[in-house]
Amino acid sequence: MHRWLVLVPMVAILGAPWFANRIEPRIFGMPFLLAWISGWVLCTSLVLWFVDSRETSADE
Amino acid sequence: MTTAVEFGEATIALGLMALTLVIAFVLSIRGRGAQSLEQWSVASRGFGSVLIFMLLAGEIYTTFTFLGGSGWAYARGAPAYYIIGYASVAYAASYWLLPAIWRRGVSWQVITQPDYFARAYDSPWLGRVVAIVGTCALIPYLVLQLKGLGILVSESSYGLIHADLAILLGTAALIVYVVLAGVRGSAYTAAFKDILVLCTVVGLGIALPYTLHGGIGPMFDTLIAKQPEFFVFPERGLSGTWYTSTILMTVFGFYMWPHTFGSVFAARSDAAFRRNAILMPLYQIILLFVFFIGFAAITAVPGLKGPDADLALLRVTRLSYGPWVMGLVGAAGLLTALVPGSLILMSTATILSRLITSSTGTDARGEVRIAQLMVPFVAALALFFVYRGGQTIVTLLLFAYAIVTQLFPAVLLTLLWPHRTNAMGAAAGMIAGLGVVAYTTMADVTLATILPSVTSHITDINIGVLALLVNIAVLALFTLATSGSRPAP
């Protein structure tokens, strides 16, 4: 079940032109679109770590 | 006319690059004694997880990242963002894809991509077709590394060495590196490279905006005030549709490279893929700093058009800092071309060697010897395409991806419906997809020129995705047309 959470960052990155194609609000000085994509890149690691830890504990 | 000052600066920069090259040679020759790609992959099981992580990242940071990424940020703006996004989506997808491929590959005891196809489709000739497709994709990948090598040597020499000669010198260094070192010690060289790349890219990515604009925020303030549309996707051309379809194409092709696909079978368990999938997106964040360098170069070195945009990183470094920094950046760039370049060159030579020896029954030692003999020929073929020129580094990689992605539908079929696999259908699908890529490239047409009255939401789709759709349609037709199913392999 948790495995499907991996789709969230994938959709967020792929859908960036529809969700975040703008400059404001600026994040750390960066245009919003660039901040959105890089933020979700970092979230990919977090989500994968969460899913993996859940699956590992379920296996045990 | 070269001045004595320029000659002195070029000597310092080139001296630092030569020193780095020597260190890379020494690290490789002192490495472990694997003599083939498979031996190297299997030997890599003995490395710790940190070195494995470095090794995987070593394959990812190529001249595409270093020069191409900054060049596209400089010339294109928002469309370059696909570069930071595609690998993360691929790692997330690998969470499902790689364990499935690994389980099948291990149960069939295959170690290469052509072996996998030959076994899955019960067809040795399909294995040979896949080997040829893999080679066709690896050549443009090698071309972009050689192009990058030429740019690095030429720019670091402050123009003393002409670009054409610089490409020759870079290629000679690559051939010597491959023949002398093979793939020995690649992990240590990759670790050395990554530390150097991390330091230079993060250092420059922070220092350049501060030196030229007073900070990252002020840099964007200046650029947005001048050209706000540069930082969002345009309505047409390299639009949002192009971005999403390009990411999808590169994600489907990400693990289809012959050397990447083959390395999947070397893992001890599928836990390794999950661990790497978690860590690797973090590595992509360095691309933000690559973009900052490209953006900082916009006002500092204006006017770089077409393929010259790939020079942005080196030109802005040369303008802003002295020859010592230039030499350090050149050295890091040199390694981003040499380490992945050697892997691609070895991989291509090995595939060609197998194609030749599969019908003659040569032993493994003879196979390695033939692969080593193939190295200069493969490099010469790549050089031919380098000198034809005219493409940016990113365009070359997208072309290579459009080719290698054509293997994906046939792989997916082996995972989802193994009892319906049909070698003729798989080959026909690949050939149809490659036909679309070849036609659109050679005739220089896009969907927009073929269908001028259709909305740009459709016509901006990356041509590689269109080729993939044609491939899937042909594969489906053949698969459905063949009566009934057969036992799963």
C-alpha cells in the first residue's frame, strides 16, 4: 500500500508545468518553478526512505 | 596573437589537468584486476556501500551534467529543468522496475542485456538485434563525451590549442586510459572524480553569483527583471508538454543502456536497488549549482549561440577567476568525460566483440582481446560524428535516449506478459521506433512541421515519445496477431 506513495513526487515533478509554471513566490531567491522541481527531487528521497522503512518493518 | 601572460596561464591550467590525468591513471592501475565488464561488475560486490554509491554517481556525472547542464541553463532557461527532474523520477520508478528485472535475470542466470532478451524471447537473433540497437545508442553518448573533452582542453589552453586538435588529444587520452586501465579501479577513480566535481560545482555555483551579482537572490532579481519569461516554460516549442514528454522518454530509457542494464544482474539482492533509489535523488541537487553557474554566465559572457552555449561554464570561470581555478575546473571536467567515457567505450567495444565472437565460439580471453582491439575503431567512429558537429551536448544525449528507449516496450512485455513474448514483434517494434527517430533526425522534421494545424500541446511532444508509441503499436499488433500464448520462459 505504502509503495504507491512513490507516485506523489513522480507526478509532482512530471506535472510541474501545470502545477508551478510561475516565478512568484520566490523560494530562497529562486523562481518558484525551479524551487518546486528541486524541492520534489529532495522529497523523492524522503518518500522512498519512508516507503522502504515501512516495507522492511512489514517484512520483519 | 597569444601573449606571454596567456601562455603562462594556459600552462598552469593545462598542468593541473595533466596532473589530474596522472592521478586518475595511477588510481586505475592500482585498482583491482578485473578484465571484463562482467568481472568488474561482480568484483564491485566487494566494495562498501559508500564506494558503490560513488561508483553509480560516477556514471551519472558526465560532461552532459557539467557542460551541457550549465549550457542549457544559459541558453534555454526553464526547459533545462528537465535535467534535474528526470533522474529522480527514474530512481522512483526503479523501485518497481529493477527488482523485477533482477529476479528474472538471476533466475535465468544471464549477465548481459542481449542475453536477457535472447532468453526472455527464446531467440538468439533478437539478442543480436538488441546488441546492435545498444551500440547505436552508445555512439552518440560517446560523441558527447569526446565533444566535451575537446571543449575542456581547448578552453583551458586559453585558445592555444584549436578545438579540433583538442578533441584529438582528448580522444587519445581516453583510448590510452581504456587500454591501460581497462575498468580496473573505476570505483576509486570515480570517487576521486566526484569529490573534485562536488567541490568545483558547489564552489562555483555559490561563488559566481556572489562575485558577479552579490548573491543568488540578487542574480535572479537581475535576470528576472530583464527577461521574466526565461524562467517559465514557453507556450510553444520547449513547452511544458515538451518537458513532461522528455522526462518520460528519459525515464523509460534510463536503465536500458547496455552497461546499466547489465550491472543490475551483479547485485546480491534487490535491497541494493532500494537503497540506491533512496540516496541517488540527493545527488541530483548538485544540478542546482550547475544551473546557477549557467545563469550567472548570462550577463558575464553574453552572446554564446547554438553549440557554443556549452562553453558557458568554462568562459565565465576564465573571465572571473585565474588560471588555478580554471585548471581545477578543467581537471574536474576532464574526469567527468574520462570516467563515464571509458565505461561507454569499453561497453561498446565489448558488445561488438560479442557480436563477432558469438558465431566463432571464441573463449572469454579472446573476447577481451578483440574488445581491446575494437576500442580505437569505436573511438574513430565517434570522432567522425564529433567532427560533423553542430549539436549541443544535451541534444546529443536526447538523441541517444530516443534510440535506447526503444528497448523499453520489449522489456516491459517480458515483465507483464512473459507468455506472450514474440521475438518478431519485439524486433519489428524496435525497428519501427528507430525508423521514426532516424527519419525525423535526418529529414530535420518535428511533429509541428508535420502537423502545422494541430495544437502545440500535441506537437511539442518529444519525438522519442512518438517513436515509442509507434514501437508499442507495432509490438501490440504482432503480439495480438500471433495465435495464443506460449509457456513463459
